[in-house]
Amino acid sequence: MNKITCDICNKAYSENDIITGHGIRHEIERIIQSEHPDWNDHNNICKSDYSVYRNKYIAQLIDEESGTIHKLENEVVKSISENEFITENINSTVNQKMKVGDIIADKVSAFGGSWKFIILFFIILVLWIVLNAVVLSNKSFDPYPFILMNLILSCIAAIQAPIIMMSQNRQEKKDRIRSENDYKVNLKAEIEIRTLHEKVDHLLLDQWSKMMRIQEIQIEMLEEIRGKKSSKPAST
């Protein structure tokens, strides 16, 4: 049989033990070219050398797979360490911007809407009526029909209403800021989840592609082993 020289080890082999450059995967061919820059499709390689480079390619795929996982882990850690929290305490932020009038309005509104105010106000009214109608009946400062008391009640109502509205407006502003903050948090969570899904899908597709390539090489190696067994002469 004609002997063909392997362009890698420069040894002569039979045609059955030689593979041409046209029959080699491009990925394995690039590994060969990294060590032998003059390699091209017209060169020949023996099966033993081809097996060495094929094993290097499989090892490279495994290293890339583990490297991809580590890279993804590093990206997640970096994202967590660098990203600032969007969530903030709205109460503390708003309280820092409060003026004296806002503080007074909140306290008046809180006191005016409590049972303490109602009971205290009712006691004062009863004492006012008893004092002017019974105790000081001859020298009362506000005789029946208690015009002064009605005037004071009207003034209190006129002052209390806008104060309560001021407190409600500030509370509405606080609720609006809280809603905007919730929207930003939800938006960021949605973006992070979508990005995570894309990374996982990309990782799965990449793993599937590498597994298919490794499986093809394994099938090719099994066919070579089966060919070697079938080429052996049967024992007599």
C-alpha cells in the first residue's frame, strides 16, 4: 500500500490511517493551526495526532463551559455589589423636607381627628353652658343663646378645616412619592427578571450546542472503535 506522510508528526502511514484536512472539523482545524500555522485543507494528519487534537477540543469545550458558569456568577455578584437600592424610606425623606407649618398642621389634624379632642371639646361645651346658665346666671359673660360660644365654634371650624386640608395635601404628596417609588422598584424587578431569563436561555442554548458537538465527536470515536474491531481478522 502507498504510504502517506503526516504533516504533523512527519511519519509515513497507510491511507487508512491518514485523514485529509477536508475531513476535519473547523474547530479542531483551528486548534491545529494554532500550533502549526502552515496547516490547510490540503495537508494530512494521522489518526493518532487527530485523536490528540480532538481530545484538546473536547477539553476546551469543557473549560469554556465551566468558564461560562464562573463568568455568569461573577456578573451576578458584580451586579449586586454595584447596583444601588432604589427602595427608600418615604417617611424619612418627606420628614426631612417638612416645615414648621407642616408639622403644626399634622399635629392639629391628628389631635382634631381623635376621641381625645371630641371628649375634651364636649366637656368644655358642657362646662360653658352650665357656667353661664346656672353658676353665673346673673353675671354670665355669655348668656343664652350663647352667642360668644357660637362665634368661637365658628372660628374653630373655619381654622380647623384648612389646617386639615393642608395635612391631607401633604399626605397626598407622600402617597404620590410612594407610588412613584413602588413603580421604579417594580420596573427594575421586571428588567432584572427579564435579563436573568435571557442569561439562563443563552446559557442553556450554549450548553445544548456544546453537548451536541461533544456527542457528535463521541459517535465519531465509537465508529472508529467499531471499525477497528471489524478490521481485525477473526481468530481460528
